[in-house]
Amino acid sequence: MLRTLAAAAFALLIGSASASATDATAFGDSFTAGRGWYSLLNLGNDNFAKSGAAANPAFGNSLAAQLKLWRAVERPTNDWVVVFIGINDIEEATTTFGPSRAAYTKALKELQAAGAKLILVQAPDLGQTPKFKGKSEGAELTKKTITWNKFVAQQARAFHAGLVNLFSKLSSSNLYGPDGFHPNSKGQQVIAN
């Protein structure tokens, strides 16, 4: 059911990314910030994502900081609100995602209360990125990605949100830039698709 909803939601987004484009509000990290999938889909000007951001409020660029900016511009929810954050939480987490989970859930409650139609995005397998694949930390990053993604799926069910699963979608090394971690233009196109 959630996969069907997510596919339909993004089909609507992609299908209407023309002269009368569907607008979407986005929150996230470097996988969403800048000239990535959000720009490729021509979704408007409400992309609050920042490089280095995390759900964890201990980060300077936190999801809470993005919500503060969102509130300052009268809380646009447009047609869809996409939350694609957690990459830095996965990288930095030691044993628990406690603060990250709490902040993520709090943000979703606020967005839903504002009337947002939510689409939550699960992280790609960070252990399979060229930067970590085959290295000792790769297996641990895969486990942490799976743990985070299970949490995001639980939140999608709790908030009746669409769910986009990128876990195995960015597995090819030719989808990453020179740092072996951030998607290049081909990788961003995969996310957009």
C-alpha cells in the first residue's frame, strides 16, 4: 500500500513538472540541497534542505533549524512535503538514534498539523557507496541504514505518509561524484525518477 502511494505521489510530481508545475516543500541534507533531484523535477522554491543537515538537533544544520526557516516564511506546504534526511544521522550515530528519532517525529507532527501531505524518503545503503564499500565501516553503515530506514517506514505508517525506498536504488558506483559518497547528476536523476 505504501509503495503504491509513494509511486503515485511521485508520478504526480513528475507528471506535472511542466508549465503548471506541482510545487513541493523539501527538507533534508546535501542529497536534497542545491541543484539535485528537487531542481530536476522543477518543484518550486521551497527547498529548505542544507548540506550537512541531520535530524539530530545537536547538529547546527538540523531539521529543527530548517523548520524555523519554514515558519519564518509562513509555513508553505504546497502540494507535497518531502522529508529526506538522516544520512548524517546514520554516519554519526554510535548505538542509538534517540535524539534523531525524537526530532524527526516532532517535525512530522508539526508538518502534518500544518496540513502537509508527507512523503518520507528512506536512505540509500550508505555502506554500499564507493567511499565505504568493501571497507570495515561499510557493513556497520549498512546495518545503521537499515535501522534508520525501518524507523522512517514506521513513521510513514504512523503519519499516513508516502514512502520512497532508495536503499538499493543507488548501488552503482557510476551514480556518485568524486567523493564516492554524494550522488552525481546521474544519481540525482535516479532519485528524481
